[in-house]
Amino acid sequence: MRVALFLTCVNDTLYPDTGRAVVRLLTRLGVEVDFPQAQTCCGQAHYNTGYRHEAEPLARHFAAVFGGYEAVVTPSGSCAAMVRELYPRMGERARAEGRGGTLATVLAPVVPKTYELTEFLVDVLGVTDVGAHYPHRVTYHPTCHGLRALGLGDRPRRLLEAVRGLELVELPGAEECCGFGGTFAVKNAEVSAAMGRDKVRGAESTGAEVLCAADNSCLMHLGGTMSRLRTGLRPVHIAEILASTEEEPAA
């Protein structure tokens, strides 16, 4: 199977190791992974901030870059949700505004074949045991887009439960938002920080070494909170855990 890795802006700029982990993991599972150099932002930041027309050229570009692949895999629930949930809305809104159905037609083919990493592993490849080894106590935070927009359900947990050496402990208030929310953290900084503290304190109470999630934007927010609170926790993307083996352990 030949797939494209959509790394996303945040990962490309701040967390390139997550992208490398995705490539190692999928290659180990027999998947051929391409990284289209022409990829850019999916338009999520623009759309969520109210610049919906400005997001349209980015959506068209996404469709042009990734349209020729069997699947598009991304280690970001929020960006996967942008494509799957909001691209169709963009197309329908353009039609409703009298600008025709061209946008909807261009975007339609790429929408159903864009997957967040864990749903690609479980639903498309049909695996939960990916041969990983990670000897640490871990708690998992289900991010809002993955939980509510994509409906990832227990897919990430099933993958983590199959990792050798990993002890998975339940996170109190797991389904509560961490407080990041993109520009929400800027516009409502005090509320965002308080939500982050609640989430980190909950994770700290589990005795875990690692707080894991499937979205580095949320982990960035929580990681900053952990640093300020001087906890012993580390934020780690699920891709880096799943890519870790005894022969090539994660840091």
C-alpha cells in the first residue's frame, strides 16, 4: 500500500521526530510512505479563526497534492478532522453562497481517504499489535478533535494496551478538554491555563511517567504546563511510542 504522510504545520515546525516515528512505524508494517514536498497548511487555523474564504485555496492545494494517493495519514486528530469534517462544509457553503459546486467537487475525493494515524492502523491495516516495546507507565489523553470530531473511541487505547512493557493507567477526567483549542489559548489565556493545570494534575495523580496523546498541539500546551508546575511527567506523541522497539527504543 502506498500512502502519503501529511505531517502538518505544528509537527513540521516543532515536532519532526513525530513524523519520523510515523514513517518508521508504517514502514515496519509494510506500508510504502511518501512525503509530498509541496504540502502546506490544511487551512485549519484560518478556518477556525473566521477566515473561511482564505482557507479555500489551502484546501484546494491539499486536494491537488494528496489526491493521487490510496490514503493520506496524519499524526494529528485536529488536522484530520479539518479535512474530513470541515472540507465538506466549505464546499457546501461555497455552493450556498452562489459560487458553484467546483470547490465541493475538488475536495470530495480526498475527504474519505484522509486518516488520523491510529484509525488508519486499526481500521485500514487491521492491526492493534504493531510490535512496539515501551517499558514505561503511561496515561492517555483523548484530544477533543479525536474524541468528538473523528470518534476515535478506544482505538488509541487498544494500540497502547498491546505495547510490550507499557503499563497503561486511567487518566481522571480523560474526556475533559486540556484547554488548548488553538486560538482559544490566546484569546482566553487564563481559562486555558486553568484547564491545562487540571489536566496535568489529573495525569500526575496516576503516577505515570508519560502523558500520551495523538495530537502534538495539545501536548505542546500540556508540556508547557508540566514544565511550569515542575512535574515529573513527559509529553509523548502516541506515534513515538508505537514506533519504539527493543532494537530501536524511543528516547
